[in-house]
Amino acid sequence: MQRITVPGGWVEFREPEETPERLRRKVLLLSSNTGGLQERLADSDEVAASDVEFFTAFNDAVALCLITQWSFPHPLTTDGLQDLPGNVYDEIIKYVQPLTPRLMPNFGVDPSPKAPTENYSA
């Protein structure tokens, strides 16, 4: 666990690999519903309100996956996160963004020799 100091208090985070699946699932679902967001952002200098809505929901979900506790009186929920001062919220998001890839599952092929790869339907 890592604790960082933020304006007016502190926030403690778990390692991404220790995140319960119940919390990680929302991040996974949001990331699968980007609907060409990368391409839209690359092709335009403008950001649609729906894109801002997606990014804020995604950032909130990632933060809530990784935060274990904080020194603020707000509950550790989306509403509580959004009730934090803007500079505290910004510090949290700055901390969690680089950790996001570690929340994603590995869908690659298992190179283990114990993993069956033969076609048994023949």
C-alpha cells in the first residue's frame, strides 16, 4: 500500500493487482465501451460532452478501485470522491492514471506447457 499526502489530508492506495474483481469490473466495462474514442479524439481538436463524461466516469472508477482509505470525512464512493476539493481530486487522478494498465487482465495465451492447446473436437 502507498499513502500520498494531498492538500488537507492523505489518501492510501492498494496495488492494482490487489484490487477486488468487484471493483475492477466497472473499469473493465467502461474501457470496453470506448466506441472509437481514441480515433475521435485524434481526428478533432474538440472534445464532446459525452467524451468528458466518459473520462470522468473512467477516472472515478479507477480511483475507487485503488483507494483503500483517506483522511477526508466523505464516504469512499463516487459522490464522496466528487465532493473532494478539485486540487485533491486532481492529485488522486494524477497518481492513479499510470497504474491503470495494471488493472487490466491479461488475455494473452498462457505459455505454460500445462495449458492445453490441442483441438480435442476432432
